[in-house]
Amino acid sequence: IEGLKNKQISNERKTEERLRKLAEDLYVQYSKKHEQKVGILKKGYETKWQSKLNSAHTVNENLKREIQGIREELKTERKEKGELIKLWDK
């Protein structure tokens, strides 16, 4: 009976050790999978926001050019207005 008890205890220890190793292995696999998933999500968000940033930059540049064009047009119109006032005064 004592020999069977020792054998059972030994088998339980082996089983516990195998379960512990299996749990560690599953944890490592889960961690790797989680890191990959987070990396993919991060890359996706980075790409998405970089695209939006580039689009906003392009719109900003177009608006700057438009503002510059309007300023030039305003400058020209003021000059013409000044010339018309001079002609009117004569």
C-alpha cells in the first residue's frame, strides 16, 4: 500500500509538472499572439492616421495657395481702385 501511495504521489507530481509546463507554454503562445495582434492594429491605425494627416496637409497647402492668390488679387484691385480714384479726381 505504501508503495502504491508513493507511486500515486509521484504520478500526481509529474502530472502537475506537465500541467504547469503546458500552462506556461499556452501563456507564451497567447502572449506572442497578443503582441502580433497589437502590432497589426497599431500599424493599421498608424497607416490610417498617416493617410488622414497627408490629406489634411494637402488641403492645408491648397488653402495657403488660395489665400496667397486672393491676397494678390486684393493687392491688384486696391491698386486699380487707387488709379480709378486718381482718374476720377482729374
